[in-house]
Amino acid sequence: MRDNAIAFADLNGNLTYVNSSFLKLWKFDDAGEVLGKHISLFIQNKEKYAEIEKALFSDGGWTGELVARRKDGSVFDIQVSTSLATCGNCRPVCLITSIIDITGRKRAEEALQLSERRYRAVVEDQTELICRFLPDGTLTFVNEAYCKYFAKKREELIGLSFMPFIPEEDQKRIKEILSSLNRENPVMTYEHRVIAHNGEIRWQQWTDRAIFDEQGNFIEYQSVGRDITSYKQAEEALRMSEERFAKAFNSNPHLMGITTIEDGRYIDVNKAFLRVTGYSLEEVIGHTSLELNLWVNVEDRARILEIIKKNKSIHNEKINFRTKSGEIREGFISYEVIHLNGEEYLLFTLNDITEQKQLESEMVRLDCLHLVGELAASIGHEVRNPMTTVRGLLQLLGAQEEHSRNKKYFDLIIEEIDRANSMISEMLFLAKDRVVELKEQSLNKILETMLPLIRADAVKTGCTVKVELNQIPELFLDEKEIRQVILNLARNGFEAMSSGGQLTIRTFTEDSEVVLSVQDVGKGIAADALEKIGKPFFTTKEKGTGLGLAVCYSIANRYNATIKVETGSGGTTFFIRFKPGFVPL
């Protein structure tokens, strides 16, 4: 039985007796410290005493809970039962009070209330969906948020399986996740679709926990979920946006890239950028345009950057840029400032017009060649006949004795007539409608038959010839035209070299094309002259006609072949690339 504290007091409330339990409870050493003192001094909530006194004299007693105060000032909870004691004539003579320490019980009650408040905060008042369920999905508990989400009452859900809320194609995966939970790995977070109360398919993220007792026996699953539909929709929209951007970025025929603003450090570039510049992605990303030496004129970048800082964009600015191989190309560049992850970057688009410019130049050159050829075809017969007559008369007069002293003049005139006649012959090679004799034959054999003539020209100039003929497929060719091309290129090479130089003629296959290359070791071709090569009547020779290379380009065009020139201080190489199987019309 609980050891109650007992106290007697007179009708004024002054203590007249206390037992040892009272002294122990209030932590007094002896009764002398408390006897004679008013009982209200030993309680914290003194305002209660008036209520107690009134109840005593009206009802004869009072029972309730008070907060007491010890000798050391500490407080504790007590349950008090007090009543009036009477004598024989029924007159009250004193107060008898029984006191029980209920501090532990009060703390337990407070802890329970706190626990219940926490529970409501954690479970009932949460916006997250919370539930507990058995292995077959039968719900044993759901919170208010779960009920609201599926628009059902709690009693409608308890005892039912949650599986009908899950699309059939997702149920197998969820069962596999649940069965994988164990004591070592009791928690799993995953995403799945649900069927909302209105039939709409929505996305949720759930964290499931398997609960086990102390013996390791499975009890049930507890799950906390939240709706992530808007997040998934935003994620999907972002993914599609990024996918569209990536497709537009990588499939764009123009060079594109993203760089930092200040130093031009590359964040990303597209396939066209890599193809044109010749760099790999690893060589570009993380490096700057200056480190890659892309700017032909570094001042252009500084100027463009100043415009961008002021206007946030720039459009179709003409620049020259350098590829990995050192080739100088031309294009129009545009920049826009974009924001990525809160930072500003530059998105650029570079429209490479190098091929377009070359094509335009080639079209002008071909038109000029055709015009010259047509002119030669029109007037060649009318001019050649009189020239032949004049040449014959000059030869006749020069043979007569009375004109012997003027023979050197006659010979000079004849030489000039022959030169003019040769020029007309070369011009006729430029004609569109000239008759050609095509047949499938070996380019190597044509070269072999020409070697004596080429070597004879080499001896005249004090040079040597090196020939490397590799195995190549046969081509549809007109032998006379190809001989003319080879002879023109070889003689140009001899004239470009000083005595002792070597001319190298090669045939080989590359990228499914047959290549004829003629290489000299001269001083190279100046940049301004290189742009005009192949144009009729352009020549750097003192007595050149300017038609030799024009003839070569005209013939190559008829065979759908291309002529590329590589030149430098160590010499010049002409590459003629034929496409096997092509039949000129």
C-alpha cells in the first residue's frame, strides 16, 4: 500500500501534526521546521487554498490535485484529500489531510499527451501519405492524407489491399521490391504510378520499411509516400526539351558550341564543329579557343566579346578560323548569352562558308573557261587558216637569197605565229562540245608511255623525275586529254624548280578515289596567286599563256574530278582525284 503523508491542522490552517512521510516528501529533517506554519506555505498554487477552505466548511471536505513546493524550492505534483474532524457535539475541531505524491503519474500523463501530439504531427497532420500493410497488401492503418488522396474513408480502406490503386503493369515490380526487404536491408525508396480517385494516372514516391520484432519475425510494412506527378511532368518536359536541343545541336550543319564568356572555355560542341575543325571532343572540352589556336586574328575575339558584353548578342560577324591541320577557313559567327545552372555562358553558331566561296569561285572560273573555249571554237578555224597561209609565205620568202639578211626576222615572226597557234589549240581544249574518245583504261599505262617525254623535259631543265605507280582501278578516260593534263603539270613543276630539283609523280587510291599527284620542290605559290590558279590567262611566267592550268581544270571538271593544291616553302603538290566508275557525258 502506498505510504501516504498525513498532516493535521487547526481550523485556521496552521499545522499541528505531520508524519514522517510528510517530512520525507517535503525533505524536512524534523517536525519542528513545519509545525505551527500555515499549510498554504507548502503548496505552489496558493490561490487554490481559498477554494479548498470554502469546500471544507461548506461540504466538509475537498479532494483534488495541487503542485507542492519543497524546502529546497523544487516542485512536485500531489493528490490531496482533506476533511474536517468533529468532536462529540459535532463541532469541527481540526483539519485532517492525506497526501499522495503523483509526480510520476503526471509525468507519464504528460509524456503520453506529448507522444499523442507528436503522433498527430508525424502521422495524422502530415501531407505525406502514411500506411501500414501486410505482405498481401492488406492495409492495417492509413492516415488522413492517404484517405483524402484516394477519396475514401478510413474504415473503407482498412482491411482492403492497396494493389487495386496500382496499374497492373507496375504491381509485379512492387511485389519484387517488398519481397527483397529484410533485416539487413529493411528500407527501400522507389517511384511508381497510382490510379487516383478520379481515374487519373499519377506518380508517387514511396519509402517502404519492413518491421520486425525482437526475435526477427516479420510484422508488417510501413510506407510513407508523396505525390511527385508535377515533378515527373517537369522532369519529362525538361528531358524532352534537352533531347530536342541535343538533336538540334548535334544535327545542325553549322558549327555550334557553348563556352564560358571570359576565357572562351568550351563546355560542349556539336558534331559539325568536330568534323570541320578536325579535333576530337576530348581535345576540345575544357580548353579555350585560344589554347586551340582557332582564332586567325585574336583581336577579332576581343572585339566581339566587347560587343557581346554590351548587347548580349552578336549576329553574322565575318571571321577567319583555323582548323587543327592549320587550314584557314571563313565563316559568319553569331553569339547569344544563355543561362545554365544560374551561370551565364555563350552559345555560338558558326556558318562555315569556305566551300560556298570556293564553289562560287569555281563556278566563275568554269564559266570563264567555257566562254574562252566557245570563243576559240568559234574563231579558231577562221584565224588558223590565214595564219597558216602567212606562215607558209614567210617560210618561202625566208628561203629566198635576196631575203637572207632578214631571215632572223622571218624566223621570229614564224615563232610567234606558232605560239599563237599553240594558244588557240589550248583554248580549244576548253570548249564544252569538243569530241573526246573515251574508253576504260589504266592511268598508270598512260603515264608509262609518257615517261620518255617527261624525262626528256627533265634533262632540259637539269631536274630528275621520280615515279611511284601503285595499283589502281581503271578509269573512263580520253588519253589525249589526260596526257595534256600530265604534261602541263609536269612542265609547270620543272619550271618552278631550279636545277637539281626532283619532280615526283604518284598514283594511289584514297577514300575510294583514284589520286594522281604531281609534286615539285620549288619555292611554292604565293597566297594571292593561289586564289587565281586555273583562271584563263593568269600566269606568273614571263612567256606563259595562262592557259595550261586552265586546261587542266577544264578537263578535270569533265571527269567530275577535283584538283587540290598544297603549297609551301618546300614546294607544291597538285592532287587530281578521280571517281572510279564515273563516265563523262
